[in-house]
Amino acid sequence: MNGGQTQASSHRPLRFADYSILRVKAQAMDIIERILAGDVRSTARLLRDIDDHIPSTHDILKRLYPHTGKAYIIGFTGSPGVGKSTLVDQIALRYREKDMTVGILAVDPTSPFTGGAILGDRIRMQRHFLDGGVFIRSVATRGHFGGLTKSTNDMVNVLDAMGKDVILIETVGVGQDEVEIVNTAHTTVMITIPGMGDEVQAMKAGIMEIGNIFVVNKADREGSRKTVRELRNLVELGLRRRDTDGWEPPIIETEAMKGRGVEELHQAIEKHRQYLLGNERGQFDEHLQKRARSQLIEALREEAVKILLQRLEARGLSLDKLVQAVVQKQADPYSLVQDVLDKELR
Amino acid sequence: MREERRLRILIAKPGLDGHDRGARVIARAFRDAGFEVVYTGCHQTPEQIVSTAIQEDVDMIGLSILSGAHTYSFPRIMELLQENRAADITVVGGGIFPLEDIPWLKDVGIKELFEPGAKLQDIIDWVKGNVQPREAMVA
């Protein structure tokens, strides 16, 4: 190992601490090699450590990062019960038929009361359990809002580095405003079902704006055509307003359980991918920038808060003390923040 | 910031019988105990269960069985865990099985067996006392 030689040739003798650092480095390199080789067990373990914010994962993620950027990332979002898992299962099958490898991240909610979670998206994906070309990971939101988890972007990078051609992300069942997926996925599929509300619901800002492709699943149900019509109105109004960027979001009726409409959806995804890649206006680059930006800000925020809290702690001001001061009205949160920033950042 | 390591548990139902009420009740109880529970539904083969356990990096597999299929599936699951270098995952069973099977099931590596009438709280306490979230790969 390189690090080892540098250390050994330096002028002072090695101390115990050096050996443990070297051991950690050797372990990290070993893990990186195994992940790049596509090893399932190491990948699974790394994803857990990332989810738990184990500090050593930073170093591993740094070294994996140069190996990312090859996978195509597709997001599936929509309210609970619209059929996200079933559609993910079907689309995964389509990519497998073309011999492409698939990574799946399926998000389910964490209980705000106990911190526990039931991760049940796999129930719809059983046919892929024994396929070495598919890696499925269930992730709990752990209090994160926005449809994904704090760790999703890092997990995507790991699956990308391990060589998955396509990564399918299933968001938690969303309501009206969980739009994080657009910053992560290249193509976002927004799924709804007939009878989810009147036209005003579709007019509202937020989740209904983010689809590159719309799916009306369970299209055998009454009212499917009406839902499609309403979505079409919405899409067309949006296009006129946005000074068309050249992509008209298709609206596809599916019955995911039976596989109806899935081929059409798959083709639409591929068409959007071609559109992004061949786009003169550079929308693929735009997307890369958007994703890098949101990852960067997220990481900065987390590190900055950590450092600030450590410095406060060093001055004998724990977060708990500040909280108490606010609760007891000895201070207000606005002046406290100002005060902390004035003292710590100047 | 380092978060508290959470216990991850797979609840699976091997074999052909489709009565998963028990599995669901235990999954729900584990959720309420603060565990992250991966639930995969019925009709799982030992191969599917072990593959899921590895991909999901769980600390424990809870097998629900009513049909008698434990005589094949339990030892097979232990065998597969060995083959895949995943023998560190704790395996427990719950449901209906002849009492005389318990000793040999424990011999093949099933850590504990919970029979009908076992109290949810007792099961949760057993898990908390006997299964720890695994260590990070690199501390």
C-alpha cells in the first residue's frame, strides 16, 4: 500500500496510532475494490454504514466518486398505493430482458413515534430476488422529508460505482410537495390512479409539475380516461407557459399487475433518455449540475452544522442548553442564531 | 452526524402456506419496538430469503412457519448463510412445529424458537437482549 510506504520512510518511528490508521486505510481500499468488482455483501454493508452516517464512509465515497456517472437514474413517485413498486418491478424486468443490470432503492416511511419502519416494497419484486443482475435495497426515511432519505444520493453513487446500468428509485408514498426526486433522477415518472381528486388538485403546484412522464395506473378502473384528459390539459398548459423545451410529457395508461402499458412506459423512459442525451440545450448537463449542486449544499449544510455544534460544545454551550433557553423564553431563536454565527464565523 | 445504529430484521415466510397474519403481527410489533423491518411476504424459498437478507444487510432473520416445511427450509437457510459467509446473521423461528423438533433445529443453528402463545413483549425483549446491530465495516 502506498500510504504504508510513505509512512514507513518518514523520519520518525511509527507509533501505535499510525498502525491503526494504516489498518483503516487498508480496510477502506479493500472495500472499494470489492464494490468496484460488484460484490453484493460489501455493497450491502456499505449502504448500511452510509445510512447510519458512519464517518469512515466519507473516505470510501470519495474514492468511489470517480467511478460514478455511468448509470441512468429513473425515479418513480406518487401517492401511497398507486402501484410504484409494481411498476418498478415491471420496468426492472424490461431492462433485464435487454441484459442491463439494475439497482433498486425503495423508500418507505419511518414511524415518527418509535423510529421503526416496515419496509414492504420488496413484496412486489420477488421475481428478482434470485437474479444476480438486480440489487434491491429497502431504505427508511428516518425523519427526512422530501420523498427520499438523507442517504439516497450517496447510495445511488455506490450502486453506480458497483456497475449497475440502471438505477430505479421508488420514493416514499408522497403527498403534494415531496419533489426531491427531480434533483436525483434523470427521468422522473409521476404515477397516479383514476379518481384521486378533481382538476383543481392537478392544477396545484408541486408534485404534479415534476413528471417527465405521467402514468395513470390501475387504468381498468372507472374514470381513467377522465384522469388522462385532465392530465393532458395540465401538461399542455404547462408547455405553453414554459416556452416549450421540446419535451412533451407523455401520459400513459397502465395496469401494472397485468403488465399492460409497461412496454409503452419503458419506451417513453428510453425516449426521454435519448432526448436528454441528444438535447442541444444541454439539459443533461443541466441535470448533472442540478444534482451536483444539491449534493454539495446538502453535504456543506451537514458539515457546517456539525462544526458549529462542536464549537458551541467547546464553549460549554450544548444544543440542549440553547433549547432550554429558548423554551424558557430567556432567548429567542433568531438572536441566538445571529449570536452564534457572529461569534463562530468571524 | 453519526446516527444511532438501528436493528434491521427480515421477516420472511418460507414454504407454500399463505397464512401470514402471524408474520404481519410480529413485523408490526418489531416496527413499534423501533426496528427496521423488511417484510417480503409469503411463499419464499430459502434461496430468496438468504439473498434478501444479504442485500438488505439485516442483523436477524425471523422465519414464520405453520406448515411443517421447517424440516427442510430451516436447515437449508442455515446452510446457505454459511455458503455465503453470512453466518453472523441471527436466525429465529416462530409458529407451529413439534416440540421434539426444537433441539435439532437449535443444533443446526436456529437461535430461538417462539411457539404460539409467546408474548410479543417477550419476543422483543429476547431480540434486544440477544441481537446487536453489527459493527461498521470501518470504524
